[in-house]
Amino acid sequence: MDTFSAWEPTCISVLQPLLTALNQCEVTRDRTWAPALLSHADQLSAASGALREWSTEHPCPVAGFDTQLARIWVAYAHAAASFESVAEGGSSVTWLVVHHELRNMRAVVTSLCVMLEEKSGQPF
């Protein structure tokens, strides 16, 4: 895609499932329901891989966006591993780590949303 205006709608469609997964994880965190974390770990891992693949195949023509997308897929992959550890128990990974991972994922996604809003002039 040669222009940001062509790239942006596709990026947003790729981000929607990531936001949905993040919202579901936050509900699980609020309930401290460990069995759901294993399912979320799978979803986050798949979302991370899909975003990594998409962003590699569709680089943004505007500097900085690809780096932020990479931050997102790394945060999601890391959270997936942490969630799996908590779900399986017997690990030093605790719900405090889950809280931290969720805050980190929310922060990197929010940063990208701000970038999209600044570039397009429209709220995400």
C-alpha cells in the first residue's frame, strides 16, 4: 500500500480482533478466573502472530507505525506466555503480572490509536 489512506483501514480491521481479545482479558482479570487465561493465552498468541505477519507484508508508508505495531505484537506474545504460566499454576507468575501485562498491552495499543488519530484527524 502506497499511501497511508489506503493502509489505515486495513490496519484498523486487523486491530479490531486484538482490541476484542484485550477487552476479554480485562474482564477475566477483574474476575481473577485462571481457567479462562489459557484460552486468552491462545487468542493473544494467535493475534500476535497475525499482526506480525500482516505488518511484515503491509509496511506502513509513514514512519513510526511499523515500530508501534511491532511493540503491540511483542506485548501480546509476552502476555500470552505470562497468562499461560498463571493458568497452569505452580509458577512464580501471579495475578500482579497479569495486571502488568494488561496495562502494557493497553498502553501500546493506546499509543497506536493516538498515532492513528493524529495522522488521520479522526478518532479511532
